[in-house]
Amino acid sequence: MRTPSVAAATLACALVLSACAGEGGDGATGQQGGGGLSGSSATSASGSSGTSGAASPSSTSGATVTVDGADAGMLEAVRGVYGTSGFTGKATTGTWKGERVAVVAGGSDATLLVGPGSGSRATWQVVGGWWPSLKREPQLGTGPRHVIVIGTDARVGKPLKGTRADTLQLVGIDTRGGAGVLGLPRDIWAPMPKRGHAKLNAAYAYAGGAGQQQAVAAVTGIPVEGYVAVGFDGFAKIVDESGGLPMLVPKEVRLTGSDVVIPAGPQVLTGAQALAYARERKSLPDGDFGRSRHQGELVIAAAVKARLAGVGSVPGSMTIVSKYVDTNLSATQALTFAAAFYRVDPSRAGRQVATGSFGTSPDGQSIVIPDAKAKRTFAAFRSGRL
């Protein structure tokens, strides 16, 4: 019998919810990062020499733009945002699959940038952000947006290719302050890319991340922008390198066939503990549905940690995550999607697990058939919000 797979839930630490990194590697330039990242302090760049001050925007006509940690190219890009309005802020940097990323934050403003040397870019390019000091609308992509976060059953030291994507969390944002996380049971009977029908978790093995993305879109009727997938070892390393995951565990969890025990109450989960919490199914009364609920709880815990860390933690967290994942998201897509969660109103965000009845496939497999409630949830989630 197959061992239940890892959840991709806390992969949201950087991609989805950008949970802060603990003491770890610095960003692409070795500058001081957010969320406690180590590295040498960079000099500040300013539109005129000798300008300094608290990290906050100013509306003084003709005022300078000062960004601690920015090089000349990044400063020029930020000055293009503010024009004659003054601004003082701080840059944090990182990488996503070899592409440089940065967040410049000051006051309530945040500017998102992708760096030189990435594709055809010769210098830093502003790709999104929000600027209440300028009374400008946020730019976080055209909503709604959905990304499928995948946990595969790849074991330590083994490639993701050819493994099953047994854990599926569809994360959405409407880019206007609403969001949602929808857990999808692995046994949903689904159309496969060019292969007829099979259980939903087979799509990754048959056709990789793009095939899994296609299968999820077919089942839910929701356009999916991209995917991020991780295996057992990568999942645990992401959690550990991010400094662990604080969460309130509602009930003690014992991983079947293991000595890993997670006590009830406030905990800071290690990578191994988070993996156990995400994997456990057999001891739960509602099986796969309960397991998907656990994964959603990890996402919420990551969200809380991220909000406390601040948007400046995003680049450092992206650096950690990108080392261990398979993805088709560009740096621009990943950065704007992750940062968008700092604009989410908690009262306009929800978490659900798709429900269904048990049935039998034509070839005799036990499967899940989405029920009327699940179909209503799919339709509602097209908006990017639950």
C-alpha cells in the first residue's frame, strides 16, 4: 500500500503566503534581507547624497527617494514610481529559479521588482506593488488568479518526475483583497491529459506539473495560472530553513507507523513534524478529507507567520523555496502572487475541502465523485475567493 504523500501546504510559506525565513542564506546580492536573513548591510541609495530617515513615504514636492539596500538601477526604477514625491524605504532581495527579485517597502507602500540578468531585462523592472501614499491602485496581476500547490510522494534523494501528486491545494486570490484555499481529494475521478480518466493524483505521474495543472482545471472549471510541486525531503527542508512553523494544533496527531507525535496546543513545527501533520490520514475519522483539512491548517499557520514578518520577507522566502520545487511560475508571477497575500482582508478569505461521494471506477478502483456542494464551491471559487 502506498504511503500517504506529503502536503504542499506550507510550501505556501513563500509562494502563496511568503512566510518569513529564519536565519538563513541571503538574497542574490548578499544584502541584508527581511525576516532575519543574514548578510552584510548594504549601503543606501538616494536621489541626492546625505538623505536619510525612517522608512516612510513623503509627499514633499521635489523630495528625494532613498532606498536602503538598493543599487543604482533599483533606485532608478523606484524613482520612476514616485516621480517628484519623496520616499524612504528598504530593499530586500532574493532569487526565484535563477531570477532576481526584490521588495522595496516603506510606510504602507511596497514596490515589487524583478532584476537584471533575468531573461531580456538589462536592469530592475517594477512588476507590481501598492502605493497608498500616492493614492494609486495596487498592481498585483489581473485577477482572479489561481495556483495549484502540489505535494508529491517523491522520497528523499529521488526526483519528482514520475511520482504521484497526492496532495493538492488550489490557492486563489481575486487581487482585490479576497482569497481562498481549496483542498482537493486525491481520489477524485478526473480526465487525464491525453489518457482518458484516472484518479486526480495520477496526472503528475503521467504528464508532470503542467498535466496536473490541466487536470485540476478540468475538474474544477477554474483556470489555473501555474503550479508548484515539492517532494518529502524538499518540504521538510523548506520548513526547517524557514525557522519552523508556529501553529495551534487542535488535537494530538500520531503518524501511523512512526514515532512522530505532535502534541495538542501551541507548537513550532519542525520540518519532520509538519510533514507528519500533512501526511497523516489513517488515524483521522474522515481520512483523505481530514488530511486535506490539516494541510489547509498549515496554510493558515503560514499566513499568520507571514503577516507578522511583513512583505519584506518575501524575497528571502522565495530563495529558500525555489531550491526545492518544480514550477512553471516566472519570477514575476511568483512574486506578485505571494505578495498579494499581504493585501488580503482576513474576513474575505476562506478555506474549504471539496466534498464528494465514494464510488467505483470502470476498472474497479475506489474513487471520489464531487457532489453538488463541491460543484457550487468550484463555481464560487472562480472569483478567487472563498
